[in-house]
Amino acid sequence: MGKRGIRGTTIAELRWPMEDPGYVDLAKEWPLNLTTTALKLVWQGYEILEEDILSKVDCTKANKQIEKSLSSLLERRIRRRMTGYETFDVQHEVPETETSYSDQAQPPTYDIAFILRENERIILPLEAKVLRTDNYLSKYITEINENFLTCRYAPFSREGGMLGYLLKGSPDKAFKNIAEKTPCTLSDKPDFRNRHHKISEHQRSVPESKPYPLNFRCHHLILQVIK
């Protein structure tokens, strides 16, 4: 990570300061208890996206803002499957001001994020990357190694996710290449055995004096845009 400049205080930091009793414990506990619920919603939203959009257009003709378009379309369909009783909300393009370098710097922005209603600084982030083939993975790998594992992304969360929008190739080959190039071990998660969904376990580089979780679980979801 680059050198930080002078940072002010955001409205969210005033409302939910880290000094509050229970803040760190809450951050550590969530999203562990709600990750499965949130990611099931992602898969349900993807099913609607397939039916509404992907099955009706030739996505090979798209050549502009593919990643942003897919994430925006997916977020709206995730929202359709939410009951309104969840303890979290979902949003496209969520800034992470905790790890912005300075007030002048653009903060990291998550493609899709689930935000805890009780404390809106605590986020389960999903970062999306277009995979033009099952071997086109450099940007995907960079997001894991340089952002998630440095705590620039998901600073307060023990979990986060990567969405791979696969345009050509096999999800199984994509997983094999992710495991080799990260490198990491990819495992099944029982709740998602019938999905193209794997998990990897990591230890992060936590900045000195920060109460961010050391252990981190990354979810890998391969969403086939073109089958």
C-alpha cells in the first residue's frame, strides 16, 4: 500500500466509531453468520439475470463497460430476491473510506457490497472481473493479492468475494488456473456444491495498530455470461 496522506473523519466514522464497545467483535462476527444468506442471493440474482438478459442477447457483441453493466444488472436482481427483513442491504459501487489514502484520493470502490444495517462501516464486499477466457485472470488475481490480502479491501470483514464474469471457457479450468496463479487451495463449500463456487483461506498483512481480522476467507463465484 502507498503512503497515506492526512485523513479527516467521515460521517459514517462519527456515527460508528471504532472506539465504541463491541465494534470490533461485531465486525469479526459479521459476515460469518450471514455470508451464506448473502451469497445465495447472488446466485438467485444471477439466475434472474440469465433469464432476463443473458439468454436474450448476444453478449459477444458487447464491447463497452461490460463489468460495470453486469454488476449493476446483477445488483438489481439480487435486490428482487431480498425480503426486506435481512439485517443487511445490498448496493452497487460502494466506497471503502476506511482505507482511502487521503481526503483527496478516490477511495476503493466495491462492485457489489452487502452492508450491515446495524453498522454501515461493516461490509461484505464482492469485486467483479470480466474473464474473457478461463485463462484470462491477471486482474482477478491482482484484486486478491494486492487488495483483499493487504486489507485495502474488506478491512473489517473476515470474508469477501470475487465474481468472475466468464465469457469463454470452462469454470473448472478457471478454478484450476486461479488456484495455480494466486496461489491458493480452492475448496468446496457445502452450501454451494451445485454452483461454480469455491472458497480459499488466507492470512492477510494487517497494518500495524489496526484491529482488522488476520484470517480471511475468499469466495470465488464463476458466473458464465456466455455458455
